[in-house]
Amino acid sequence: DHFHPPFAVSFCFPLRKQALCSYEYLLYSSGDYLNMYKYFQCYDWKPILNNKCADSAAEALTEVVSSAINDFVPKRVSRLNKYPAWFSKELRSCLRRKLHYHRLFKRSGLDKWYAKFSECRALAKWLFKKDESTHLHGLESDMYAKPQNFWKYVPTKKKRNSSVAPMRNSSGYTCDSIEIANMFAEHFKSCFSSASVPDNNATCHGTSDFLSFIPIDEPEIRESIRNMKSKLSAGPDGIPSFIVKGCAELLTPVLLHIFNLSIHSGIFPSIWKRSVVVPIHKAGDPSTVNNYRPVSLLCSFSKVFEMIMHKRLYRHFRHKMNPEQHGFLKGKSVETNLCSFLDYAVPLVCNREQVDVIYFDMTKAFDKVNHSTLLTKLDSYGLCLTYCQWFKSYLTCRTNYVRVSGSMSDYFSSPSGVPQGSNLGPLLFLMFVNDISLCAKNSKVLLYADDIKLFRRVQSHSDCVLLQEDALQISQWCAKNYLPLNEQKTRTMSLTRKRDSLAFSYTIGGSVITRVSVIRDLGIFIDSSLNFNHHVLTICNASFRNLGAISRFTRKFSSPVCLVRLFCCLVRTKLEYASSIWNCINLTASCCIERVQKRFIGIIYDRYFDRTCYYSYEQLLKKLGLCTLLDRRRLRDLMFLHKVVNGAVDSPLLLSTVCFHAPLRSNRFQSPFYPSASNDTSPQTRMQFEFKKLDQSVADIFSDSIVFQHRLESTICRYVYKHLLPAYILDDEGCTTI
């Protein structure tokens, strides 16, 4: 074929295979924790308690606990194995013999070596099937007692590797772990802002609402330690949190002395300012450092200290927070943010009006926070001088290093930003951006941490001009506070169902904002007509892909329990994420979502029922203890309405949209709601109409949440039989309904 001439191309990649290096680790499962407790009980803590320097006292405490861990927890030297851990000794030996005979046959060409090789190959296949069956049976039986073993098995079958791939550098690729760690360190270091800003000598604006210093007491420390999660992972100090929890009674007096000494002196211990950064792949090319996000591991004692300070700061600052902020606050979430937005936009769009929205994107906002500006704002919010000095020491002179495959990078500092992975970091960021909503004088604004959307009802060109003015005010605020806006990722969209909409060219920094018809807002795809068809199509496609992967690697499981668990955790959660926002979808979209679960039921039917019974979707749901996705969305809608009415959702704006019915005569069977809107596509209005359809003698909206949920389950989810499957299969909100 002269149109397609053959040719050969050869490539040479300078990749060298990483050696199976040995490493040392602590075997926490065999630790002598009773003698460790006795060691701490008999230890003389007086030198630390008499120490008047917070830095040296914290270092001494860390050294005592670290030496005790080294003495009472055995160490093991292990090396990375090319075989999975569940391979038996017989199988590994057989594989080595097979490889040996294959090499002899290739070298000599004698038939006797090939016969030996064939014999070992057949035996290896039989042993592999036997070991795999034993391993899978163990995973199924340990689903109750050791679910972590099962969830360690899942990523290996989804082709997700936690290790870092060979990285691309200026000369090609590198596999050297130290060089890779330094590459990540340089990338993460570049995310910080090096701009130096002179200190502002601001003073407190009045003492009517003043957070004065009160010494920390032992109950606060015990409560913080009790609320810590027991984990084996340790920060740069090498002390896991479960040891701190186990020895809390003995360590509390020492921590009390160090914490109060630290606040009094205004010095946060420098040993607690260190953090280990582990790169986690996000998406895209795994050989590019830009496609990784940092996850920081902090010292355990630092976490206890931060939890105490977070509780004090949150209690003082909560009532100062603007109601437009929905991130990292108790009683607020993604759903409250989007529900507030749609309750404003949906009635206007349904009446063929227009709402223009501008979505701002900040570049590495958490890493760009200027310390001097943040301290000035903390002072203006009424923090005493002692706390301000302590926060200045807490924020400055922090050091980090990247850990990759056991290798460490060079240390690098954090000249800006809030500490990543800390308890105080998100709250400090909220305090930093709290005054940004004051820029919206003509429009409405909603925030979820650093995600900002500015929107306004547009009836004429003058409305667009007012929205443009507010956008410029936000841009100027970001420049003044040294939080750069990403102009290339900032988007605008017009929400309307009119044929001829008013398209205004909004600008920021001299460049026109890109106009789109669909945008992802906090995980939900919002289109210009607010019908959510694009969102339904996206989540259905992703769910079918996940369901196919689950179906493939669970083919050898003997029980449907594991498959049901995987479906509920990996597929159904994607289909139900923030469903109270977009549950106004039409029947076609609802059937599209239900089709995912029908496909799953079909897999269960073909694999475990052997077609011994007639296929009926409803009957199989009853056998498996599941209910339809439509019923689950109805249940989630009504539970969200219950939270709004009873104050579990902290949003006065959402509560104001609930139209309560106050009849002249009391009637316990009459609906408490009287929604006045003519359309039921607005989230809050739709939920009230949904509640009116219920039998009022069944569910009382003012009853306890557990009682209300139980009655809804018995009314809506008619196919639930909890005794058919284990009780540990829970949904993401702790609902016992499957």
C-alpha cells in the first residue's frame, strides 16, 4: 500500500528501575504500652515543669516521648517486595523455580528444562488461584472486624498507586527519590508569596467585645485529646496521636505548663512549627509536579494546642462572621451555599428574567495570606495583645520538608499563608476574608472559603454596570490584601430562559471575563437555564465508569455484601451529592439516574441469584435491603428541611424562605407549611411542597431528628429490610437506610 508505507521507530527512555530498598519502621502492633505507661508514670517531670522557656520545654517533652517510643516499640527492617503480601511461601518458591528453569531452557534449549518449567508453571497457576481465593475470602470475612483491609485492597484494583511516579525534570525523567522530593519542595515553595509588607500598628476598636487571655486548664486539654483521632501516622516529631491519647492523664500537666507558658511569653515552640509534606496526585500527568497537592502532617502536641485555641477563637468570632460565608462553619455547608443562591435565582429565571453571576478564582489563596495583614485584622476583631503576639509567633518562621518514598527534601520556609493541615488555618483564613462581602454594595455575594460568586438581577444595562462596579471593588480588595485573582479562570454566566438575553462584557484587570453556559459550582454543574441536565449526565457517566470497575474486580467475590458496600460508598454517594439542590430534575433525568442502580441490580441478579427467581427491580431491592434513588432523594430533601426548621442549619436566610402556616384553630394533622410560590423548582419551596404531600399524622417536622428520620424511612423507603444485610452499611449521613 503506497498510501501507508511501513516504517519503524525506536525510542530510548533513560529510565532506570528503582531498587527494592530496605527501610526501618516501628511495629506498633507489638508495642509494650503497659510498660511505656509505667515509664511515664515514674518519670521525673520536674525539670520540664520548672522550665521557663516554652521552646526548650517542648523539645524536652518531645525527646522524652520519642525515646520511650524507641524503647518500647520494636523496630523491623523490611524491604519492598515484588510479590503481593498474600502470596504464600510455596507460591513464591514455585515462581522462583519457574524463572530458574526458564532461564536454563533459554540457555541450553534442552527439553528436560522446559518440562520442569511447564510443571512449575502449572503448579504456580494452581497455587495462585488457591492463595487468591483464600485472600478474597479473608477480605469478605473481615469486612465486619477489619474493614481497613478491604479498603486497602480496593485502590490496588482501581489502578491507583500511592507512590510517586518518575518525575519529569529539565534533563528528562528522574527516579531518584531525593531529587524528586526536592522538585516538589521547590514547587510548593513557589506557591507562597514573598512580598514583604510593613507591619501595621493597628489598635483594637473598642473593648466592648474583647477576647482577653484566660489561662488554659486541664479539662480543656483532656477534651482536646479525647477529640483527636487515633492514628498511626506521625508528624515530624515521630509521635502518633494514639500514644498521646493513651497517656493523656500523665501528659496533661506537662502540656498545661507548656501551653500557658507559650501564650504568656508569646512564643509558639519552634519544634511544633515543623511539618512533613506528602504530595498527593490530583489529576493529569503523574510525572508533573504541578498535578500534585500537598498534604501536611503536623506534630501531635501541636494539634492539641491548636484545638484549644480554635475553640476559643471560634466562640469569639462566630457572631462576627458575615452570613454570606458558608465554609468551615458549623451548621453551614455546600448545600446551604447553593440553596441560598438558587432560592434567589430560580424564581427569577422561571419568570423569564435574568441573573448574571461572576465566579472569582483566587490563585493559591490559603498560601498567599499575608501575615502582617492577618495580624492587623485579628487585632481589629478584638484579640488581646497576648493572643496577637502568640499568633504572630505561630504564623512566622514555619519550616517544611517533603517526604517521598522515605527520602526527605531540604527544608523550606512558609513566608505567607495559613498552616496547611492545621485546625486554626481554615478559621484564620475566614477571618482574613470576612470583610470582602462589604465590597458588594449593589449586588449579592456568597462565599465558601475562597470560592466567591457575585450575582445580581439584570433588567437593564445599568444593572450590569452596577455588577461590574462590585466586581472591580472585589478585585481591588484582593489587590489590597495581596490575594491575586486568577483572571484566566474567573468566569461569568447569565442565568435565563429568555431567547434574547443581555450579554454584558464584564472585565477585571483590563481583561474580559470569559463567558460560559455551564460551570461547576462547589461540585454541582449549573447551566444557564437551571435544568441540571448537564449535571445529571456527568454524574451518570462517572457512576457507570465506577460501577464497571467495581464489577470487574469483584467478580471473584462469593457474597454480594462487598459489592453492595462498594456501590453505596463509591457510586451512590456520587449520585446523591448535594441532591437537595438539583432534585428539581424532570422525569427523564430521574430515570437516567435510576438506571445506574438498575444496572447494579442486574449485575447482582446475574452473578448471585443465578436467574433462579423472576427478575423484578422492586423485589430485588427488597431482598437486598435497598430503596430507589428517587425515594432516597425525597428523604434527603425532607431531612434538610427538618434541619432548617429546627436550627441544625445555621442560616437565617433559608429559614426566612420557609412559609409557616398559622391556622386560627389548632389541627395536628394540618401541614405546618404554606408555600406561596407558584413553582416548586426552588429548593426550599420544593421541599415544603414535598412535605405537604405526606400524611401529617406520620411525620412531625418539629419532632426529634432521629424520630423524624425513622418515620420518613418507614413511609418513603418502603423496601428497606435492615435484617437482610449487616448493620454497618450506612450512608454518608449515618442513615441506617440502604
